[in-house]
Amino acid sequence: MKKLVLAFLLILALPFAALAENKTITIGVTPFPHKDIMLVVKDLLAKEGYDLVIKEFTDYVQPNMALAEGSLDANFFQHIPYLENMNKEKDLKLTWVAKVHIEPLGLYSHKIKSLDELKDGDTISVPSDPTNCARALRLLEAHDLIKIKEGELVTAKDITENPKNLKIMEIEAAQLPRTLDDVTAAVINTNFAGEAGLIPSKDAIIMEGKDSPYANVIAVREAEKDSPAIKALAKAANSPEVKEYIVKELEPKGIVPAF
């Protein structure tokens, strides 16, 4: 009888044992350079017994929603101000566990090669999401094209001086490279510029400096930030191997380590 009871208890324990031994981490990423970096991390985690499953997204909203809803264990596509703004807007209860790299915003054009060629009334497209829009406008301000009032999430409505009467067109970030034939210039995130075949260090007319505060981070749910799997993920993302990869393969494209 005792053997039967013991056998029954072992059968009941099997699902829980399997759950405890599950060492799969599912992370959502945008393609370049986030997927490229996570492929390096995947190999490092495999040595620790973890299987990193990488899921690609092509926008800046769904990765956070999927993480909050539990279909992802982490995501890697955004900088800290964007994450903080999404948390505030959607009450997502997400946090970050590792700064990985910085993708400087750059101004690109198919029509001009320098700021001196900008004419009165020219159109510049910028990202439409609040944090990247403000970031793009600050880049233009830093090069004396416009002046903007104080504040974090500024928009084109907050421009106080515009000597060239530039028209600012807000477009979804992933679509900005497609606007280059229609506008004079576009402020584009480095990852989307890279996907479009643009090389920031070569093709950007102006670009944020390496001191940009917009570090791209690995985001997780607050409740899981101290779990062994997430700690292993963060450690691998900030490893010497990842830093070497960024410096060797991505710095020539304008991407720099944030750790």
C-alpha cells in the first residue's frame, strides 16, 4: 500500500518537477542589432544549460504587451525612457535588468549631404513615439536647426524657434527609412537605418554622440527580475564576449556598448 501511495505521489510531482527544470527563456527582439546580439547571448546561455528562444517583432509596442501578458520572459528593443513611458501609459509593471548598447539617432537624406543644404520650408520626418520624437527634436536643436521649450516629452508643437520654417512630420519609427524619397531628411533610429542598408558612421549627416542617455536594455516583469533565469540572461548580456562583439562588429555601424 505504501508503495502505491508513493508511486501516486511521484506521478503527481512530475509536472511540477518538469516545470522546475524548465530552463527555456523566451525573449522578444527587433531584428538589428538586437537579434544579432541575442544570438551571441544564446550561445553563452547554452553553456549554462539555458535555451534562449528568440522571437522577432517589427514594432515598438507589441514586445512590451507580450512581456506584460506573459508570452515572453524578457524583451530587448527599447531604451529606458521609452520603457518608463510605456509603464506609465499602460501600467505594465516592467523593469530593466541590463544596459546593453546605445543606438545613436541620426539624420539621413537622399536629397542633401549637409545641413547647409536645408532650404526654407523643407520637411524632416521624425519618430512618432513620444520619447524618440523628443529625442529627435533635441538632436535637431543641438545643431541649431530649431529651439524647443524645456521638458522631456516635447513635440513639434513645443518648437519655439524655427528659422528655416522646417516642417516636422511624425512617422512610426520603423517606416522612417521609406520616407527618404518623399522628405528632405529623416531622423532614424540606428536599428531601422541598418535594416535599410544605411551605415550611421558613413551615411548620417548628424548623429547623437556616445554620451547619449538612451541605452537599450533588457526588460522583464518586475516580479521575475531576481529569478535565476533572468539573472543568467542579464549576466550573459553584459559579458566580455558581448562587449567584444559590439565593439568589433557593431561600432563601425554606429552602435556602442553601454556597459
